Amino acid sequence: MIKSRKLTIKDCDYHTLRNLENNGKIRALVLKGEKIVHIELICPNCGKYSYYTQEWKSVSKAAKYRFKTKCPKCGFLIKIAKLRKE
Ligand SMILES: [Zn+2]
């Protein structure tokens, strides 16, 4: 989905790919200048694939998580912890 748009990391303000428990996976991408995050998710709870967008909010430096999102299929809450290199 994201690949097909021929986006590269250079076009992004933020990009992350994380493995979640139960073979879940999440990829999040914010295009330069945009205030929405594109999310590709394989839910660790229901195992279903979703592609969706949500508002991209800034967080304080003290915040432990960069963002939180909910699986659109089952409502499972996923928290993405900050990484230093991001
Ligand atoms: Zn789910």
C-alpha cells in the first residue's frame, strides 16, 4: 500500500516499523508537512490487516509514547514507545 505510492523515507517527517506481540506489525508514516499519520497495521489482537490514517499530534519530550492507535477492526489499543533515534 505505502510501497505502491513510491514513497521514500526522504518524503517523511516520521517513519517507523515495529513488530508487535503475536506476530502483529505496525508501520507508521507521516509525510512532510502533513498532520496525519498513515498507519498499516496487523493487529496483535485480532490478526487483521488495516490501512488507515489518524491525526498526528505532537508529544512532549517527557512522553513515553510517540503515539497511540486503535485497531479499527477490534478496538485494541496499541501504544508505540519512543525510540531515541526517532
Ligand atoms: Zn484488531
